[in-house]
Amino acid sequence: MTSLTLSPEAQDLLFREARTANAFTDEPVTDEQVAAIYDLVKYAPTAMNTQPLRVLLVRDGEPRERLLKHMADGNRDKTAGAPLVAVLAADTDFHDHLARTFPHFPGARDVFADDAAREQAATFNATLQIGYFLLGVRAAGLAAGPMGGFDAAGIDEEFFAGRNLKSLLVVNIGRPAENAWFDRLPRLDHDEVILEA
């Protein structure tokens, strides 16, 4: 008997069989798929329900060309070939929404009056949401190719000028092409990670 409630098929889809894709088919990712991903992952927890993640969708054409110039050399071709690219960013003005998202605490916005502390909270909680977002992509039957190799300041200036958004990750999204994967790398064992106090 398994200790997990999630079906083995769902476990495989989200974790065991899921891989970081480096190549994609040309099958488009639809607006409906993106909406379904967000409608699932929006329920995942963040501290004080801050929800700072913002997702910029970059499709083909001129927006993609503007993005490509900020990608590291090793990531440029695979970003050019993905059906959809998402720039995942932290909104450092997330506190402006707290009256609605954390309504039982009227002073919630004032907790984040300090700019540096607010940016740290935005980055931490948006990073949590990025993990949920990647699982949501997998739950939609798609593959994600997350990348950290890019000029974040350049992307922020290119796409987020005048807004308090900070790029954290760029993710290629789509159906994996043949031979889209590298060999699976080793994982640490249970006893190396799980500690007892």
C-alpha cells in the first residue's frame, strides 16, 4: 500500500517521469492551457497570501526577438524554438493588493513599508510560486524548460520599464520534441536529506 494519496500516474506526470525539456514540437500552447495552469497553481501558499509572481507570455515575432537578445548563448536557440516562453517575475508592489488578498489584517500593507524587505519578500514568495507554476505546466501535460541564463536587468528594462517587476526565471513551454532530454542526473537519497531533530 502506498503512503501517497495521489495516483501513481499523477505522481509520474508531475515528478518521476517529468523532465526539463530542451527541445519542443511546434504544437502551440493555447490560451486555454495557460489559463488552466494558472487556475490550478493560484491556490498554492505564499506568506501572507502575497502572490507576487507575475507571468509575461512571449510568443513569436517581435516580442520573441526582443527577448532573445537577452538570453545567454546556450539558451538562445532553444528559446527561439519553443512554442511559448514565460518570463517569471516578482512584483515588488505586491503589497498594494493586500487589502484584497489578506483582508483580515488591515495593516498588512504597512508591514512591507521597507523597500529592501519588500523586495526580499517578493523574490522569496515569487520563487515559491515558480515551483508551483512548473508543476502546473506538467499537470497540463506539457513540458517546461526553466532557464537562469539571461540578462535579468536587460529583460526588466525591455519589458517591464516603469513597473516594479524583477525577472527571476525564463521558462520554455510546450510539447517535448524527440530527444528533448538530457540523461537524468542522480538525486540525493532519503537519509542524506531527511533529518530528525
